[in-house]
Amino acid sequence: MYFKHIYDKGLAQSSYLVGCQASGEAIVIDPRRDVEEYLKIAEQENLNITHITETHIHADFLSGSRELANITGAMLLLSDEGGIDWQYQFQHTGLKDGNKFKVGNLLFEVIHTPGHTPEHISFLLTDTASSDKPVMIFTGDFVFVGDVGRPDLLEEAAGIAGSRKTGAHQMFDSLKKFKSLPDYLQVLPGHGAGSACGKSLGAVPSSTVGYEKLVNWALNISDENGFIDTLLEGQPEAPKYFGMMKKLNKSGPQILGGIPRPGRLTLVQLKDAIEKGIKIIDTRNKLAFAGGHLPGSINIQDNGGFSTWSGWILNYEEPFILIADEKNIEDLTKSLIRIGLDNIYGYINDIDLWANQGHELQTVKQISCCEVKMKLDADYNSIQLVDVRAKSEYDEGRIEGSMNIHAGRLLDNLDLLDKNKDIILHCASGDRSSMGVSLLKSAGYENVYNLTGGFNAWQIEYPHCTDDVTMESVSEFL
Amino acid sequence: MYFKHIYDKGLAQSSYLVGCQASGEAIVIDPRRDVEEYLKIAEQENLNITHITETHIHADFLSGSRELANITGAMLLLSDEGGIDWQYQFQHTGLKDGNKFKVGNLLFEVIHTPGHTPEHISFLLTDTASSDKPVMIFTGDFVFVGDVGRPDLLEEAAGIAGSRKTGAHQMFDSLKKFKSLPDYLQVLPGHGAGSACGKSLGAVPSSTVGYEKLVNWALNISDENGFIDTLLEGQPEAPKYFGMMKKLNKSGPQILGGIPRPGRLTLVQLKDAIEKGIKIIDTRNKLAFAGGHLPGSINIQDNGGFSTWSGWILNYEEPFILIADEKNIEDLTKSLIRIGLDNIYGYINDIDLWANQGHELQTVKQISCCEVKMKLDADYNSIQLVDVRAKSEYDEGRIEGSMNIHAGRLLDNLDLLDKNKDIILHCASGDRSSMGVSLLKSAGYENVYNLTGGFNAWQIEYPHCTDDVTMESVSEFL
Amino acid sequence: MYFKHIYDKGLAQSSYLVGCQASGEAIVIDPRRDVEEYLKIAEQENLNITHITETHIHADFLSGSRELANITGAMLLLSDEGGIDWQYQFQHTGLKDGNKFKVGNLLFEVIHTPGHTPEHISFLLTDTASSDKPVMIFTGDFVFVGDVGRPDLLEEAAGIAGSRKTGAHQMFDSLKKFKSLPDYLQVLPGHGAGSACGKSLGAVPSSTVGYEKLVNWALNISDENGFIDTLLEGQPEAPKYFGMMKKLNKSGPQILGGIPRPGRLTLVQLKDAIEKGIKIIDTRNKLAFAGGHLPGSINIQDNGGFSTWSGWILNYEEPFILIADEKNIEDLTKSLIRIGLDNIYGYINDIDLWANQGHELQTVKQISCCEVKMKLDADYNSIQLVDVRAKSEYDEGRIEGSMNIHAGRLLDNLDLLDKNKDIILHCASGDRSSMGVSLLKSAGYENVYNLTGGFNAWQIEYPHCTDDVTMESVSEFL
Amino acid sequence: MYFKHIYDKGLAQSSYLVGCQASGEAIVIDPRRDVEEYLKIAEQENLNITHITETHIHADFLSGSRELANITGAMLLLSDEGGIDWQYQFQHTGLKDGNKFKVGNLLFEVIHTPGHTPEHISFLLTDTASSDKPVMIFTGDFVFVGDVGRPDLLEEAAGIAGSRKTGAHQMFDSLKKFKSLPDYLQVLPGHGAGSACGKSLGAVPSSTVGYEKLVNWALNISDENGFIDTLLEGQPEAPKYFGMMKKLNKSGPQILGGIPRPGRLTLVQLKDAIEKGIKIIDTRNKLAFAGGHLPGSINIQDNGGFSTWSGWILNYEEPFILIADEKNIEDLTKSLIRIGLDNIYGYINDIDLWANQGHELQTVKQISCCEVKMKLDADYNSIQLVDVRAKSEYDEGRIEGSMNIHAGRLLDNLDLLDKNKDIILHCASGDRSSMGVSLLKSAGYENVYNLTGGFNAWQIEYPHCTDDVTMESVSEFL
């Protein structure tokens, strides 16, 4: 038996390629949309991808099942559980609780495990060449390491009223099934730390049934109502693109036939695009963005959060331009198509040439903790402190007097922001607030400041701000 | 004034980007079809490509003028000389002898210089900011370093009967104009060493009018008939694709909008393609090809001659598959689209996986000089010695008893090859004969041998072959 | 808790980086010698490597513990078990059975688990922030997935007489300890499939105590003598370099301070090196090697087996030259320093330039199955069939009349090979026999053939060889 | 004859590789210190580098002649002209005016052409296979395209008093020799646009004797005194490192044996280095530097000017740290060793990790044109306007009231800068002033501002600044 864990750090998403060397067959579970990686591994290991499956209709990324089936001709095995509203709407071989299928010597048994979603299934794998006992279970977004899947996404992101309560009940029942599995069984979940699909995902990629029974909070509450209350409490904000993902994954994502390659724009084309109002996503480091950026451009840094924040900020109809080093374009494109953002208008490498032709650059106004203190002391009402972190972080500790608007929801809450005040944004250390500042500026706000160092700096520096802060000393921070 | 020589070694083709820093304008002369290089240089130098021109309708590569004009919006300036049959058939601004145009401070004067082709023009450049005297002349395929353009291509490649004689007359007249130019003028031609557009091109990229007057044979024959005889004598074979290039460049090459990216084939797809009879081009080193290759595949090595040999071997309707390292695919694709071969079916990285699945590989049978001698001594009629070099090389020196068929014309001359004999191919050192062997094998010939080391080895080894060569000692070479 | 499995496919070797995000500390277990990977992961995850440990004195690779400690200043924790002969001879903090140490919130407990080696220890890890129950055990070369460590390496490779029996006894006792661990515990071993440290390693990277109890043969033999017999039976040949690794890892590998960068040799330098008799390792594909190679060069292909085969073939005093693509040099260098082969004289990119200057290339003589049959039928004694696979493969099935000499031991067994006969080498599919042919040729053997397709081809083709095979039809295979 | 122009844009430096295909020999003229490029070209063209020469003892880069000779064993031919003080102090074959030597069929004739330096020679090349007339002249720093070499460098950079006058006289005489050459001769100089070795170098890589006679100012002044006055007038500042280059090139640059590879520093090592006071060179874009940088770090951007500015700022004894993307380290290292700056302590990839660990970043204070106007209007004496451009730029146009200190000489002129005033730096568009601000901050100045957009912006914006600029509107620029 060959086993490979493929992890996308950006979406904290796990897929698996499992193969039988004896027969040369392999299955991919929960493939992402840029499927080259699976093809490459299969070739290297001398395996053919003959089966493809999913644990459920994903909300957080666009499935690569159809893409991969199109290239390999593999059989596409998908859940037919969950009732009429949760049926995949494209051709596949249906799977129901108790179904078994083989990939060479590898036996997969389907277990219906609703809760995160109604149609969710898990796969119990037995390597029949070694033993008649199962060796691992692929749990998708059912059981994570130290957590379980969110039953509220459908309601929050897909707008299906009341589904969170139903899901929580189902999750409680599904966990009973999980508890009946043998302790030694390895548990391979669909997400790792950083995903928005669970509340408190650990950073360890796999676990065992026995260890989860010991430490997973969800397996240690025997009272159903207590379980449901805990489960539904404090779930993080669902990214805005989740609703669209759900819809597309159900109806069948468009087949790409390869990774698209965006074109590099000439300065003339860039100018033309700006005049047309095409959105510009500046993926450079926040420091470079702060030092100078194109008016109206939005800063989504090329780091682990790029996919998710792009899903929050961009919409699926509008084209957009990337500012990024040529060498990063391919990876950025992959990150975007993973969540279905295929509509790249073009890219430019850097903005120096633009600036050298005399075009204006804007900077991000910075403000230090002590200067904020001084302003507050002088006129409490002249400024608005906006904390763009997640609600859970805000609840754990905040700057007194700050209001909380999640960075991904700023543009939906402009009515809360007073153009006549100085608006001061912060997050934990500055990534999200850099994006937030760029969003507000793109919406026409001018008096927007980034609190340098964010809440982390505030906790360290604020206690040391003296009353002696004068205009002069403050100016050092500008 | 900014000046940049852009050289494609594969086609020995020169294009030029010349710019005026004061106005920020630039012109590209004779652009190739993969135009990214020009865009990149222009951006780096803070120039806009505002003008594009050509010296003539090219036969040896597909022009990038339309591609570049489409991206930049530059003015397209093309020859309207040459008569009714030599008019570009797509939109452009026409140029006639004596016309002048400016690119910023740079003044270009058009000189009609027919000979190579009827519509051929040259450009006299004056940097008016420095002087009112011209600084250089762009001669395209009119005057090369040490040579002049071939007037026979139209007849040989494009099938226009009688045109070689006419062209030679025109060339003689055009050279008179050249002689009247000042000695100090720099001469920038359209080709360097290795191109099939001239007879004996030097490897120095540029020259001067005065130096050419001293050393260029064509400027040193004052008798017109003598000139014409010398010019038409001993011109190399015109690659087969030249006719198509001419046609496409006249009617207007298709606009690509970017470099296409071929897909990697899975083994299943490869098998399927082989069954469909899709042609396979193996770009690996000849040694690797000799060591093992897919049955029916053709060896066109990924070296300087790749574009030209592909033009000889492939046709414009058929799709084909590349065998090449992933990292080389982009450059190979560029080399192919430069001559209009856009029809890439896909590629595979190597053939090990294929072989590991039990598929047969074939090897190239090698034969040494001394073994050939022995065979000849034993039964002169049992073998056929085929020299696949150019006629000029063959004429300079050959193996006695060998026949000459240019490697690019082998498949057109199968009637000359006897399937009942051992056919032994050679070139100078083994590149062309490796391709030749693969071509004959793809045409069903089985007893095809490569003479190891080619004619170079023959000259060294043959004199040392003794009569004592026994079956045993010969077998060492097998 | 952060967990990362770092796998070197070439040596099938696993190392682990485990960190505590709360304290920012991390430990590396069994680091390899090119340590950049660990530093990079630690930086990305915002962790400092504060602890380094090993499960035992490795025989199959050079440890990177000192290298990493030198760069990071981390504490070096090494086994003080195993008696006087098994003490690390450089500075470290000693570990004994029952010792505990913490890396932030992570608690490591030392268990002495001799068998593979006398000083071998395992680490039981508890994530105290989550639970007071252990979550995983790092077993090094004690328990693998489906197998246990070899107790015979010391005797075979390091030449310590009688140690295999002692080790087998100790292994039996250590496994009793393992059986007492809870079923749910994850098992993280030091090797995966392909390593020479176990007999039948699975290709799944991790397991659990409970699953191993069910399927691992070693945990299912309760009779000690029966266990020992099975354990010592049929262990693969120990690579020759293992003895040296053991010695160096005990005394302390030399600190590199970075990956060395070999220089590219000019043709003049190459010629000079050849005259000096410097060994040449040709890392190209076996097909390219077969098609043409430098006289005396040895073919160790740049694939998964490169480290191990280099360890078999090269010795630690001699310098050597690599033939490899420039882009692969860095990875090859890493592969070599992982087993202490630091003595790279230089490299060349390819051999075409060499050949173009008129230097002789040699080819690998190929022989087909049917031709071998014919030769055997004609004169059984004229040829010697040598199977260079491992003894276990030979025992499972062989060509009648073939003798078995492991590819790595060919040069030690030249007395078994008759220079007057045709020596025909084969392995399974041709990789090892390509190396074998090159070794014999470097030792002055001339009549050496590679059986095309190896034993795999033999099984398919041999039954179909007819008596009608004539000299002519056979020659097709040459 | 094979001819290749090798151009280093950073130093605007030209070297040439010229070869004779018939004999396989090649010469390199004025090689730079990273010599891989020459070796690669020679191998590709099947040439051996058998001769190496220089036009003179260079001041602007470290010569690669010894490095290349050490690798290739080529003959080193150097000027023995210029008198006792100008003799190369290491082994070489001496060249004097009138000497001739051959590289295959290529004949080189030495012409002593002092002026730029006393020992300067030029090479007249005749391709004897084509003609007995010379084809080109390699003029080094004697005649450039449109200019001639500076005779003042020795005095300014190397501190040799009075040498500028002597040099100018010699130049006048040498130019007489140049005028006697035939018009058609190609002229290949040692520098292109951007070098500090000439006053007004053109951006065209080559010229001819005839064209230079027409347009080069230096060939059109017949009065010696007039010539000398013009020549010595308005020469740009000589970079500080020139003196050292001269000295090292005369005594013989150290042989490297390969490009050194600096190590990546861990955060712990970085901290340690900062505490030791190791200089930090931040090569990121000026915008990123402005947005946030390590205290005390100096911004020398990784663009065309990197070599030269590093020569201005760094000294030859001190180690230093680079901040740069991993992928750029090799090129940066090459740029540095080209001028002998081998002393790289290590590098770090970016500063995010550093900042994330709570370390302070500093920003560059920006000030807009209109705010400067307001400040000037309010209190003329509170600010100091420093123009860090070259004197020639300053002389052509400046901000009224600004003082001129060349960016490379700021630290030598701290006595001119008043710590009690706001110091506002500008250059043309912001590159040099970003470096300047970082230099002053590293020297302890706190009230240092960068004038956004520099003098270019000033000319556009200043006229539009109204008196209505209020504190509020100004703050927008901060």
C-alpha cells in the first residue's frame, strides 16, 4: 500500500492519494482543482489513478474531482446520501452508507457521517493484503485532530436557514459511530490548522481514534444539548466565497484542462485597465505596499492566507489584475483557481516603471500607539478605532473603545464608519489591517491610518506612553 | 539613442530594437513571433514600442510584426515595393523607396534593395540629435557580413519559376546602391552564421560598408554575369518549410496572444496517441535516443538546429508530441511557434516510466568505420552508404561509393533506398544521421545503421583499418 | 503542537521536527546532514530549534546533529545506553532509559529499545497542553511499519562478530516493552520503504501500536527462538558504506558549515583529471549511458538510489567527478554529503563537447533474451550469465544457469568472472546491470553485455524464442 | 572569426571574447572577475581560451584576468607601457606599442594610447583569413561612443596629484593616432552608457572610426588647450572605491576559485550580528524599505546601480549582511565580487520573521513638495534641503536654497548637516535619496525626510502648491 498526504497550506486543506502497488491502481480523496500534483505522484510511483472520491460537497475550495476524472478517465465516486437537496448534479457513481469498493487490494467502506453537511461520508480503509482489519479512516470535515466540523457553514455561508441546529444533532449521532471504531485506527482529516472549517484545529496532520477519544472535546460531552451549545458557540466568520463554492461543487466545477497563464500587461494596457476600473490586487509585502502603491489597489499579500482573503474580497464575475513578481504568478494563479477565481485580467511585475513615468503612488498612513493615546486624550470623539480581527480574537482581548469589523466584511459595513473622523485600523500584527486600509481607501476614505504593530504592539507599548508626548516626539512615528 | 541586437541562435536570425530616450519611442525591426523579449527590453529601458517594420517577407521564420502590433498598438510599416505579387495582404502603412519616417529623433530612410526578394527594403538610420549623417544601415537579407542574400529561395522553396535569375540581376543593381554609401556606416544584417538565407555567413554580428567593400566577395565582382554565376552556384538546400513561411508572412500570421502551453500526457494518453498515429518528436540527446527510444519516434535534438529541422520534418496540419524535460518545454514551444508549428498535441518528460510498464524500446544500430570497410570488402552490393549532409559538404569530400540525400529530404527519396540492403547513414559527426535513422525506421526500414562518428571519424579511422579485422574484433563495435 | 515529517526518498530516511508554538521551541529527531530544510521550516513556523536528538548511531547516513547544533546552538541529547563500546565520542547531554525532558509543553520520555543497535532509544511524546496521555512514539530503527530493525548490520557492515544473535535477543525483549504501550499511540519510525535497515518496510509513513500488534510479523511470534530465526533470515545485503557511517557517527561527523559547491570542469581540466585517473560517475539516464559514455566512467543514475549506490561504489578517500546537468548538481551534492561523500573533484554538464573534440565514446553492448538462448544452445560454456540483483530476488526466481553477484559487490568478486567468456549481466529491468556493466568495463573487462530488459523481459520473451532465430534476425537486437 | 560582446549593465562594462574557429583558440579582452560566462561561451562555441588581455589597469572593477588564467592556463598579455609606476606587479607577458600577436588566424596589433591612464593600450584586429586589412579596434577606456576616457580619475580617485593635466595632454596625442585609422574600422570600447569612466557615454554599443570623427566632440577640437579645458570640465564624481580597484588590479586581484556562496543567517545569528555592529545592506525596493526596515540598515537597491553604490558605501575590510530574496543572492554576490567586495557575512531573506518576533522596524519619513514649501514659508531656517544628485545634475537645475552633497559622499560631509534642523533629502526620483536617508539615519540623524518624487516631482507639483495648504491637507502627504 502506498500512502501520500498532499497538503495545501493556503487553505489548510488535505487530500490523499492511496495506491495498491500490486495492481497499479490508486484513488485520490478530496482532490483540489490544480491536479498536476496528483498526476506527478502517480507517475513517479508507477500508479494509475483509477478512482476519485470526495467526503462531501466542499464549501472552502473548488473540487478537482471532475478535472482529474477528465484527464485520467478514473471512476468518480460521490455521496448519494443527504436527501434531495444534497445530490451532486453531474455524472458520478453514487455511494451510500455501507457500500464497499476496492482499489486493487485496498478495501474502502463508506460510512455516512452527516453533521458538517447532510451528505458527508467517511471512508474506512482495509489493506487486505496485510490484514482483514481496517488501518485508517478518512474523515473529511467530520472529525479533525482535536475538533469536529462546523455544522453552521450552510446557514452562515450558503444561507440555508435553520440548518446549523439540524447539523449539530446529526454530528452528535455521527460521533457515536466514531466512538465505536477501534482505538488503534489512524484518523486522516480533511483540514489542518488554519482552515475555517473547524473551530480549533490542531497543527498535527493525523491522529488516532483512541487519542481523539481522550482529548477531543467533542467526544467528551455526553449530553446532547450541552454538545450542541458548545459546538455552535464561537465559530469563526465564514468567508464570503463559501456560498459560491458550495453551489459550484454541487453543480460541477468547470473543467480547466490546464492551469491558465495570465498575460503580463504593458504600461499602456495597465493604464487602459485602470481607466476601465479593473480591480488591482497588490500581492507585495505589506511594507512595500505601505511605502507606495497604486491608488485604489488592494493589498492581499502573497502568503499563506492569499487564497482565503482573495475569496473574501474578490467576486466571481469581475476580472482583476495582480501585482506580483513574475516567478510567483503561477503559484498565485493556482491559489486562485483552487477557489474558482479564474478571471485574471493580467499582471504587472512591479510598480517602479509605472511610478517612473510620473504616475502618483500612495502610501499607507501609520500611527503609533502613543500617538493614538494622545489623540484619544485630546479628543476622544475625533477618531474611530476599528479592530479588523475575528470576533473570537476581539472577545479574548481588545483596545478599549475599539469596534470590531472583520477585515473581510469592512466594505459591507461602511455605514458604521464616519468619514469625518480619523479611522484607525488594527489587527494582530498588521497583515489584515494593511488589507483593510487598502479596502477603505479604495472605497474613498481618506483619513485612514494603520496602527503600527497592531494589537501585539499595543499591549507592549501602550503602558509606556507618557503624558510628555509632544507633537515633536510623535512626529517621529509618522 | 538606444540600440539592442536580439539574436535567435536557432534560426541565426537578428532583430533590432532601436529607441529614442528623449521621446520614449522605439521601433522593432524584423521581430520574431515570440515577442515577450521586445516588450521586456522596452519596459526596462522605459521605452514604448511605437513603430514596427520588416525588411522583407521572410521565408525562414514567421514574422512577429502583427503579434507585436496587436499588443502595443504600434504603427506597422511594411514594404509596398516589389509589384503586385509581393504586397502584404493585411493592414499596414506602406513604405516605398525614398520614404522617410521618424521615431523620436531617429530618422529612418527607406532604400529599395531587391534581389533576395522583389519587395526587399533597407533602412538608413540617422540619429538627428547627434549628427545629420547616418550612423547605420539595417540590411535584412540584402547584405550580410561577408555575403549577400540568396535570390534562389523563391524558386526553390516557394516554387516561383525563373525568379532566381531575375533576383540575381536585381541584387547586382542593389549592390551598386550599397557601394555608394559612406565607408564608416555600420551594417546590421538580418542573419548571422548558420542561417539558410545566405551561402557563407560570418559569425561576426555586424560590419561596416567600408569593410564589406574590402572583403565581401559580392562587392568585388564587377562583371554582372560573373556575379550572377557565382551567386547562384552552390547555394544550400532550402528547408521545406520556407514555402509555407513565405505564404503565411504575406497573408498575415495568426495572432497568438501569448505563448501556448502544451499539456503533459499521462501514460494512458500517450498510449492512446500512439494508437492514433500521432507523430512523436524525441528531443533528447542523440546518445539517449540511440540507447533507447519509442518505436516510430523521430529524433530532433534540442539544440541550435531544433527550429530548422522541425521545419524540415513536421508539416503544418499534423499534431505532434514532444519528448523533453519539463524545464525545456517552454523554450521548445517558442522555437516551434517561431516557424508557425503551433500544433503541439502534448509532451512527456521521459520514457523510463513507459519502458518500466513493459513497453518495448528500440535502439539505434551502430556500425564502425572498419566494419563498414569489411562489409564493403566482403560484398560491396550488400550495403548502401547514404551521406545525409548538405550537397556542398558532400561535394567537398565524401566516402567513396556513398550517395547524397539531404537529411531533410530522406522521406522524399525512399525510392532510392533498397530495403533489402543494409542502409548505413552518416553525416559529419552524428546529429543529422541520428535523425535520419529515426526517419527511415519510422518509414518501416529495419536494416538501418548509424555510422559511429560520421565522416569526421571516417577520415581518422578508415586508414587504420587492417585486413585482420575478424568477426570477433568487429563485434566490439556493436 | 507543530509536527512535520521530513522524508528523504533516496535513503528512505525519516526525520521529524516537532515544536511547541506556545514557547516557540522545537526539537529535531534524527536530522540528516544537509540541515537547511530544518532551518527553513523552523523559520516559517516561527520556531527556534532548541533541542536535537537521535534514536541511535546511524549506519545508513551521516547524522546532521552536530551540523545543526553548530548553527542553532541547540542542546544535543544523545543516548548513553548500550555500554562502553557504544558511547558517542563527542560532547552531548546523555540520555538513559526513563529520562524525561521538555521542549516547551512537549514532554519526551526516553525508552531504551536495543536490538537494532545496543544504544538504541525511542521517544514517547506527550503534548501536555492537550492531555497527560502520550500521543506518539518515535521508534527510529526499532519498530517500522510492518517490520522491525535489523540486528545484523553491526556484524555484516561494521564487522562486529556475533552481534547479530545478541541483537536479536535484545530486539525480542524490546518488543515486549512495545506491546505494553496503548493501542491508540501513533508510531513514527526512522525509515520507510526502500531502506536497507529493515527487511520488508511498508510504504505507509506511520502506524499505530494497535495496528502493528495486529499485522507486524515480529509482534506475532511469541517463541523467542522462532522469532530470532525469522528475524535473521533473508536480510538484504548491507551496503558497504555502512561500516564507515557507523564509525563517523560515533566519533562525530565533520561540520560542513554549508553545502559545498563543486566547480564545473573545463575540457582541459577534464582531460587532466582523466589522465590522473580520477573516477568519473556518470549520473545520466541508463539509455544515454548506453548510447555513449566516457571510457572508464561508472553509471550511477540520478534517481532514488543515487545515495545508496554511491555509498556502495565510491570510497571515502578518493575524489571523483560527476557528469550531470548543472541544475541537478546541488541535489546530487546533498545526496552525497548525506552519506559523507564530500570529496567531489568537479563536474561536467554533458559529454557532447568532449565527443565533438574527437574523443572516443563507448557504448553498452546489448543482447536480447533470444540471442542469449541461441548462444546457450550453441555453446553453453562460452558465456557467463550474472544476476546482479539482491540475493532475495535471486532466490525468488532466476534464469537457469545464472550466478548471483550483488551489483555492489561485483568488483570484490572479479575472480569469479572469466575474461575469456562473454559476460552477460542482468538485474530486474536494467538500472543495476547498467551500473554493473560500467563497473566491469572500468575493471578492464571487454566482453560485457547488458541483457536488454533484464529478468522482467526474460520472463516474457524467453518462451517465445523460436529455433528459427538466425544470425540475421538476431542482429536486429544488436 | 567568432565575436561576442559581454556586457555588465551594473558597471556598464564591456568585455569581448574573440575566437578563431579554425584553430579553436580564443582571446578574452578585459574580463570581469566572475568568469563563468566566458568559460560557458567558449565551451558552447567549441573554443579554448588561450589568451587573455587588458586594455589598462582598471579603476572601476576588479579584473578577472588572473582568475581566468588560473582556470584556463591561458597566456596573460598585459601592458608594459606607462613607465615605472604603471607596471603590473604579477606575472604576465608584457606588451609594448607595435607588438603583434596571433590567436589562430586573428592578428592583434598593440597601439599605445595613453590619456585615460599612462599604460593604456588598444588592439587593432585583423582577421587574416578574410583580409589583410584590420576589421576592428578595441579601445578600452580610450575612445568611447561619442566620448573619450577621463584623464582625471587617477588624481581624483587614486590621489595622484597633477595627473589629470598630463593625462589630458596624452589623450590629445593619442587621438591623433586614432584619426589616422581608416573610416570603416569598427570601434569596440570598454564601457557603455552609465559608466563613471566617461562623461557622456552613448547607449549604442559600438561605432566606427569614421562616425566618431564626425560626431565625437573630442575628435573635433583641434586646439590642444581648448580640448584639455573641455575634457577636464564637468567630469562626474569618481566613486570612492576606484582608488582601491586601481591598487588591487595593479598588484593582482586575489584568485577566488569560484563564486563564494554566503550563508543564510538564522534570526539568532542576525541578532548576534546586529549586536556586534555588522553593517546591514537592505537590497529591497525603496518602497519596501520606506514601509519598514531594520534600524541602522542601509538601502542599496538591487538594480543596475548596485555594484557602484556598494563601492561608494562599503569598505573593503568590514563584513556586511545582505537582505535579499534567496533567488537574488547569487547575482548580488557576483555584482559585489566584481568590485572586490568579497566580505559577505551572510544574508537574510526578508524581515517579516524578524518583525513578527516583536523587533522594531523603522520607516522613512516622507514629505511632499507642498509641505516643504509651507515649511519654507513658515520658517526658512528650520529645514535643510539637501540635493544628493551628481554635481552636473545640480548645476543643470535645482531647488532654490538646496545644497548639493553627492549621495556617496554624505557620510564624509556630516559637518555640513545640522542635527537641529529637519533635513530633507532628494535626488531625481527617489532611489539615491532613499539610500541617503538610510545613511544619515545610520549615522544617528533622526529628523531626516525623503522628498517624495524628488526633483522630478518638484518641477511638476511646486507651481501648483497654493497658500491654502493647511495642516490638515498637508497631513495627507505624511
